[in-house]
Amino acid sequence: MMKRLALVLPLFPSHAIAVEPDEILGNTILEERARGISAELRCLVCMNESIDDSNAELARDLRILVRERLLEGDTDEEVFQYIVDRYGEFVLLKPDMSGSNLVLWLTGPAIMVLGGALGVRHMRRRSPAAVEDEVLTREEQSRLSKILKDNAAHSDANG
């Protein structure tokens, strides 16, 4: 059982595996800040993982860069700004709701509201009141009666 587990575990990378021991800062307060920042930065290779969770080389380089900036005395905001200036806002896992990002944040809800309004409009047009207004003409009514009588007579003859 333990041999199987040893073979399977490398297939599931964990949070502890991504940050290598040589990256960890001796100052626990700075290391906690570095982990907090790294958790909010996107790995540009993996796309949907933070650099703290990613084993990619670029993620490692970014983790080291974050720690270097903290050792130089940068605030968390200055570290974020430094990284964003070099890689763009895409590197943020949670981009700000401002500028061009505002369009992206609002497009989804706007499409949902528009779709709902169009659906309600469509349903109102097909309301039962509209269907009840459709009445058969005398000619259509007499044709329908003839078809029903013929059908009933045919059923009686066969059954």
C-alpha cells in the first residue's frame, strides 16, 4: 500500500512542494507577506494557479523577485506595482475593477440582464391571451367538424 501511495503522490503537487526551501526567507514576517503576495499573483505559465502553487520556472522566478523586493524594503503595494509594471494586470489573480477591466467585470452581468429581459419579452408575446384571440373562421370550423365526423365514422367501422 505504501509503495502505491509513493507512486501516486508525485502526481498531486501540493502547496508545500511549490515553494522550494532555498526560496523561504529567514524572517517569518517577511515570509508570510511574501506568501500573501504570491497567493494573489497568477502564474503566467499555468494561468489559473497562483505563483505560490505553481512549480513552473517562471513562477519560481516571480516568487524570488517578490522576496527580493520585500528584502529591499518595498511595501506589499509597491511589490504588486513592480510586478504589474513588468507583466501587466493579467498577472493579478483578482484584477482591479477600474479602467478597461471594468468592461470585463460588467459584461457578464449585463448579458445576463439583457438575456432575461429578452426572455420575458418573448414569453409575454406568447401569452395565453394571444392564443385565445385566434378563432377559427366558419369555413375552418365546418371543415374541422367534417374531419372529426369522418374520423369517428371510420373508427366505428373498424372497431
